[in-house]
Amino acid sequence: MDLNYFAHETAVIDDNCIIGDHTKIWHFSHIMPNCKIGNKCNIGQNVVVSPDVVLGDNVKVQNNVSIYTGVECEDDVFLGPSMVFTNVINPRSAVIRKDEYKKTIVKKGASIGANATIICGNDIGEFALIGAGSVVTKEVLPYALVVGNPSKQIGWISEYGHRLEFNDQNIAICPESNDRYELKNNRVKKQ
């Protein structure tokens, strides 16, 4: 059978997984049953992708990341080194809570920094940027820049990853792409 993706010989891919074209899965990573991984993804070394996880196209997963059941990442998401998702609010070793997994969606283009933790049930908005080491305990708005433990929004970010500075008409221009953004009712929208 011809594979349209690359998996290092030390990677483990369980049954019933769908893996998209041109995806790369590196050393010592484990893709557990029933996962769906899109096209052109890069799964770094020592990554765990738990059962039923869905990753869109062009998702970049850096080394030592744990993606637990209940997580869905849309297209173009970046997961930084050693970041982690949770899937149960109150885990206990002696209490089975598999029927209590909470869903977490990371929307298109969002980036999560190294060593960040995403507490389950808190969606990450489109193109948001979560700073390294942050602990996300509530929903993150699209284009939001959040940092800290617990994380706090400190500004807005462009699709190219530049901090947005809004003028007195609530318009900001990305210095790299020249795209225009509008801030209205505490929401950012690309014009």
C-alpha cells in the first residue's frame, strides 16, 4: 500500500486513523485510534495524539505536545513545544471520567506558545496567539493576544503575528501584510 504521508520508523499509528497527503510524523510519536489528521501537517517528535482527535490541514505540532481526546484544531494551527491540552476538569486516578471529556476547539490560524496549558472547554479564537507558558482558563477571542497564569488578554494580533496598534478610528494596519483591522465592541475583524 502506498502512503501519501511520511511516518518515521519509530512512530506508532494505531488503527482507523486518516492521515492526509504530505503529512510528516516524526520520531517516537503516537497517533492513537480514530484520529483524523489533515494534509501537510507536521507532527514533531514525542507527540501523543489521543483517540478521536481531529487536526485540520497544515497544522504544525512541535516536539513533546500532548493532544487529548476532545481537542479539534482547525487549519493552520501552530502548537508550540511541550504545550498541553487537558480534557477533564477534575481528574482523579481512581475515578473514571471518560464520559466527561470536554471539547476544545482551536480555530483557524491560532498559535499556542511553548509550555502553555489549555484547560479543557475553552475555545481559542481564529488567529489568536497564546504566549509561552500561559495557562488558558477561559475562552480566547479571535485575534486576541493572551499571556500569563492565569492567562489575560493584553492586546490584539494580526494574522501575520504582529501586535495591532489601533488609531482613534479603531483601525490598525499590520506592518507586514498591510491588512486593515477594525476594533468594534471589543472584537477585531479584518476588513
